[in-house]
Amino acid sequence: MIGLFYKDLLVLRKQMRTYLLFILVYGVLVIKDVFPLSVLSGLVVLMGMMLPMTSFSYDDLARWDKYAASLPTGRRGIVAGKYLLSLFCTGISGLIVLVLLIALWAVGLSEENLMDLSLTVLASIGITLLINAVILPLLIKFGAEKSRIISTILFVTVFGGVMLAGTLLKQSDPSFTLPAWITDSFPVLLGVFCLGAFAVSYSISIGIMARKEL
């Protein structure tokens, strides 16, 4: 598993440098007041989602899975390597953005307190894990090209439905607010839910890979 993970890191090293430069450029644009500070947290989702998807594209082009399945780690190792890659990309992008946000806060370019900035990054990491929990089984089942279309349709439907439901709820009851215990414990609830979804996704992907014809 570690060897397959390391292979993905080597394959994606150029893309990682590109995304790092991307984050730094956006950091400069935030300093210049071109974009709000919150845009940096969105880059966690972008990097954590796109890098694993790119690794699947390279594997499909090279027909890598047929060879990887014959290795001692087998099919389970293929899945474990991809999920480890997803965790790594999400974690490292979150760490880079958090360090950048702390630097901007330290020089007085952010009016938010440090705790709020940290919670924003943690929320972005959780959302990225949740997105990957849905995307990774699709990538393993259908490959990179088909999964892009399916994932786009899925997330437009889900997030569009959530936003519509929230708008309708506010219109029907403008005074509606979530209970205090939910808002106070939301970071913990989100973290537990996202990690649980990621673990369930991993089990599903193991089953898909075990039945997949290579």
C-alpha cells in the first residue's frame, strides 16, 4: 500500500507544485484585496479533490490496475493507496492554507480571530473528505472519465437541492434558527460524520474493486 501511495506521489509531483503555486498566487491576490480571505479555504477542497482524480486518470491511461492487482498488496492495496493519497492531499493542502491564513492574520490582514480561521480550514477538510467519500467509489467503479460526468451531475443535484431547501425553509419561517447545541457542536459533528462517511466509502470501494474486471 505504501509503495502504491509513493508511486502516486511521484506521478503527481508536478501537479502538486502547480497547486502549491496556485495557493501562493491566490494568497497574494487576497493581500491585494482582489479576493476575500475565505477563497483560500476553497482551495483545500480543490486540491484535495482534483489530485486523487488526476491520479486515476494517469492510471487509466497506463492500464496500471492490471499490473497493480498482480502485486503482493493486491486489489485491496490499490484501494488503500488511493484513500491514503486522498487523506494526504487533503491534509497537506489544509496545512498549507492554515499556515498561510495564520501568516496573514499575524500581519493584520485578517479581522477574524485565529480560532475561526482554523475552524474554517477544518470544515474545508471535512467537506473534502465527504466529497471524496462519494467520488472515490465512482472512480474505482467507472474510471476517471465517466466519473467526472457522474460526479458533476451528482453534486449539482445534491448541493442545489440543499440550497433550495434552505431558501424555502427561510421563506416559510424567517425566524428559523438551528438549536444552540447543534451550532455549538457543529465542528465535532461534521468531523465525525465526514470520517465515518470516508470509512464507509473505503469499505464500499474494497467491495467494488474485488468484483471489478481488470
